[in-house]
Amino acid sequence: MPLPEQLWVSEGPGTEDNALLQVTISLSKVELSVGESKFFTCTAIGEPESIDWYNPQGEKVISTQRVMLQKEGVRSRLTIYNANIEDAGIYRCQATDAKGQTQEATVVLEIYQKLTFKEVVSPQEFKQGEDAEVVCRVSSSPAPAVSWLYHNEEVTTIPDNRFAVLANNNLQILNINKSDEGVYRCEGRVEARGEIDFRDIIVIVNVPPAIVMPQKSFNATAERGEEMTLTCRASGSPDPTISWFRRARKKGYEF
């Protein structure tokens, strides 16, 4: 009796081979702060001919000084140095076998910016009586909550409506006076990470000089050769320099 013909079943493309080709990444989701560095290891089980990485824009990653690829057998390592916000997104590791069939794995990279204070100036000086704006530039991602403290007390709780935190996080002090002088703390917080940082800013209030004498002018008489003392008192902050004039001409002495 003749043997029956054997029936061969053709499986869909890659059904068997793809089962043999498996791709994994050491991490599936990573949070990284701006400026930090991180590496990811992609492993292909099977017989991969190539292992490639693709960035969030879908472009094949090419080694540079900041983004580096290293292949070791069935492993490929992607290293990102000095990460920036633009690096965030989904990275794909794709393995290809001899038949051109592929398998891939992904890793999600989230980049956040730590609290960063930019060129905080201290001291900051203002003229008495003007509306002062104490500048504190702080940023992060997500955006920080900023509060100001004076004498260890939040200015928003001080019973004085001259103090206000502006939309740009700067501190406004209306009609600033000498008693407002001191150290103010600009404090930033990111609630989601429990992150907090601060900068202390010295506020100086300058007071224009003024002569503090009961009389603006007076006559004094002395005999020839007799000593005479003339007194001039002035106030201001910083301490003013006092100059003397004789007959509308500067005498040339400063005290």
C-alpha cells in the first residue's frame, strides 16, 4: 500500500523563528534628572544578526560623544550622558535575525529638571519709599511652588498687605522702608518628589541723606584767633559723607 502523502503546514511569517528571537531591556521605565547619566542593556535571545536602537523620533541611534552604543555579543548597551529634556521619550531596541524577521523591546525615559536657582543676586538694594521687587529665579519640572520667608515666617501670613508673591515668583514689597531690611528666604518645592531647596537674599534699604538740624542756617561770631566749632548732623543709609562749603565754594574738607 502506498504511503500517504505528507501534509506540510506553512506557518505565518516569523511564527516559529520569532518565538526563538526574544528581546528584553534591563529597565522598562526610568526617571532621570537633567545632567545625570544612565545606561540601558538590551539582550536578544536567539541568533540575532543585528541589534539596533531607535530614539523617540524613530531614528536609528548612532554613537556620539554624549549618546554611546556598545555591542557585546547578544547584548547592546545604550548610554546617555548628561541627559537633557529633549532626550525624553520611548526608546526601542530592535533585533533582526538572518531571515530579516525582527523583535523589539522598549524603555520609557522620563527627564525632569531638579530645582535650579539662576543667578540669584544678594544683596539686593532698594530706595526707601519705592515699590521693591526682590528677584528670585527658580525653575524645575514640574514647575515649583515658591514661597518667601522673613524672620522664619511666610510673608503671606504677615499681617501687612504690602507683601505679595508675584506670578513670576518674585517678592513685591510696596513702599519699602528701613524696617523691612534683612534676610529673605526664597524657597522652592516640588511636591511630587518631596524636593526642596532655598536661597537666602539680603535686602538693603537705602535712605537718602538729610540734614537733621533744628535750623537750616545760623550766624556765628568769634574773635580773631579764637577757636570755633560748627556742628552739622545728617542721617541716611548708607552713612552720608558730609562736606563743608565757604561762601558757596567748597572748602575742601570732608568728614
